[in-house]
Amino acid sequence: MNISKDTASLNDFKQNTDAHLASLKESGRPEILTIDGKPQVVVQDIESYQALVDKAEYVETVKAVQAGIDSHNRGEGVEIEEAFEQINKQLGLQSDK
């Protein structure tokens, strides 16, 4: 993202909405909108936004998996059989043993 290139005033965006939307879709880059010369809002086309959301969700998933691996490596947690026994007990279900 090139902040100086990808910045416009909110008034310009309102007056030239079609051109801004076409640029957003073509470039795939977000645009910073300013009010009184100060950055206030970011607009982005839906495909780029979805890609950003997907990447964020992927990063969160990787972090959660890594946290689980780290926990396991520290010797934390229980064996799967014990976990199922605890769950069955909490749910009032009979164990398969």
C-alpha cells in the first residue's frame, strides 16, 4: 500500500465514487479517506477484504495450533482416552470400557 498514492479526501470520494470504486477493484489496494486532511476511514473492494479476512483467520488458526503443540511439549494436557472419559462423565454418558 502506498499511503501517499492511496489516499483521498472523503469529499473527493463522494464526488467521484464511480472512479474510486473502479480503482479499488482494479488495484486491489485499500484507499485511505481523509476528513480535514486527517486519515479517518479505509475503504476496500470486497475481494481484497475477503482475502484479508481469510489470511487473518489462517494466522489465528496457526497460532492456536502452535499453542497446542507448545502445551503438549511442556507436558500439559491429558491423553485422548482420559479426555473422552472426562467428557463422558461431564455429560453423564457411560464409558465404552
